[in-house]
Amino acid sequence: MRLVSITIENFRSIKKARKVQIGQTTTLLGPNNEGKSNILRALFIGMSTLRSWNNSLLGRPSGRSIPTSRRKIQGALYYSWETDFPVALQSKQPEGQSNVTLEFSLSEKEVAEFKEVIGSSLNGTLPLQLSFGSRNTEVAVAKQGRGHATLNQKKQKIIGFVAEKIDVQYIPAVRTADHVEEIVDRLVDLELRSMENNGDYLKALAKVHELQTPVLAALGERITETISKFIPSVRAATIQNTNDGRVTAMRSSIEVMVDDGVSTGNPPLDYYLIHTIPPAI
């Protein structure tokens, strides 16, 4: 499967860019501030949202859709309406959306696999449109004519089909060490999110909660006793570790080790990553 073009509408400085062609190797040329970086960012946001959406579907019963609030969370990982929807349009279009359409080309073998997995036929192209708004994110199969409605009924499976076959990593041209570490953290976060519907993983988190609860309760009692001596009106101090907090901590407490002969946890990441992460497009 290959990504062959991207169409962008109302994204940052881009009012509309139709079917920007993408090949095995693609070079964008143009003056500064003409939108080259915005094309790359739209591509990254589109592909990363598809993959994140697919991760959120893993383990769900067949046919069960993502609630609107969940869709908003998935899109908000990468897209910010306040900065990504054109500022000049925000007052006039408070419900305006940024649209990113990714068109994929499938080989004959992949077309046959698509029919077997999804249960629908394709003519070799598959366009997916992502619409990012201030409140939610929507994905639609932008295929016109017969079969349009049927394909959109199966879009969850289609997203999974695409997400398992193609991915994109975006490394900006300007890379400070902190920026590169942020990129690595984002990659790790995305990969670990796929575990969050795994039954064994959820049981392990529940066990952590069970072990932490009495410890935090005892600590809360000691804090209450101390504070109440100085502020008699204080009745209780409660310490809680929410489920979301535990999940986030499991994704964030990751250290990247680079071994160039001397294993270190604090390498010059801006150098190593440029040489070790292959380009995705």
C-alpha cells in the first residue's frame, strides 16, 4: 500500500491544496512561509490520528463505535483547533473544520486482501478524509458513487487495514535536543497506547491500584492528623491515584538507552535519531 496524494483544506496557512502528489521520495520546493512544513504536518496529523484511532479500537466488540468524547480525545492528541484552523477564519467560522484527505494506492494483491478482510471491492484506490473540528474528529471513506455508504459502514475495519500497513514519522527541520526527546516520547506514547485495551494489561493496572490504595489511605490519615493540629477545620486529606494517572505514568516513565560502544541513558539524541530512524515516506 502506498500513500499517493494528500488534499488539505483550511489547515494553518493552507486554504486549499488539492492532490499534492507523494511518491517513494518526495521533495517540496518553494520560498519560505509558503506552507511546505504545513503539508508535512497535515500528513503527520492525518496518519497519526488514523493509527491512534485504530489503537483505541483494539479489543472492542465488533461493530461498536467510538463515542464522540473518545473521538475528540484521539484527534486532540495531534490537532489543536486554536492553532491549526486558520486564525483569520476562526471568528467567522467557530464551527469550521480542517480537512485532510489521504489517498492510498493498493496493489492487486492488496485489493484482493481488502476484499477478503473488509468484504468490499476496490478499484485500487482508497481515499480517507479526516475532518478536525474544535469539538471532535471524524473519519470518512471519501469514495464517490456506488458502495460509498457500505464502505463507510465498515470504516473502523478499513482504518485498521490501513493503520497496520502504513505509518509516518515527522521530524521537523529544526531539531533541538529537547525537541528530539519530545519526538521520541511521542513515538513511545503512541506505541504503548495500543496496549490499553489488552486484558492482561488492564488486570495488571487493577492490581497496582489494589496495592496502592491502602498505602495512600494510610498516608492520607497521617497528613490529616498533622494538618488538623494547625487547622482544626480540616477533617480529612485524601490522596488518590486515578486510573488515568496510572495509565499515563506507565507511558511516560520510559528512558531511551543508546549504545554506541558506551551505553548511556543521556545521549545526544538529536544526533543519534537522525541516523537511526529511517524515513517513513
